[in-house]
Amino acid sequence: VQLQASGGGLVQAGGSLRLSCVASGSIFSINVMGWYRQAPGKQRELVGSITRGGSTNYADSVKGRFTISRDNAKNTVSTVYLQMNSLKPEDTAVYYCNAYGSGYAYWGQGTLVTVSS
């Protein structure tokens, strides 16, 4: 599975960005896709995830501001979006797309999100 992420950039606090991640290859093996982020000097953390069945999960710090969605046929997940609203400077990080399935975890290249105050 290969993951291609896009959509990062520079935005002012309070603004919005949308990240996209497209999976290719053995996409029918994917059970969960999601986004992680890593800020300078901090560990990588889960931002949000969505399962093949459409169930979502979010970090407490982004609940109510970020929305993860998919653009796929029912019971598959190979393209996911992360709509980020009301962005805060503390959301500044490199965001990584992740996919998991059949016992393997796959990572896309990071995309930098910078939120200025």
C-alpha cells in the first residue's frame, strides 16, 4: 500500500485547511485509515481515524474542530480527508497519513501544517 498525502500549508489562527490522502496498491486490505501529527520536540500522536465501516475516532484536542471523512464505496477505505477548522497555533505539526490492515501499518510522507497566531 502506498499513501499520497496533500493539502498542508500556512494558515492564520481560526482558519481552515483540508488534508487529503489517497491509498494505492492493495487497498482492499486496509481496515483503518487516519492522520497522525508530530510537532517539533513532541511524539507523534493520533489526530483521527476512520474504519472501513465508517466509524471515526478523534483526539480530544481536535474534537469539534476536525472532521475525518472518506470518499469510497461502502465498506472500503482508500481515500480520506481531514477537514481542519478553527485552527490553533498548537495544531502546527507535520501531519502523516496512516493506513492499517492485515497486520501491517503504512505511512505516507508528511505534510506540514503551520498555524500562525
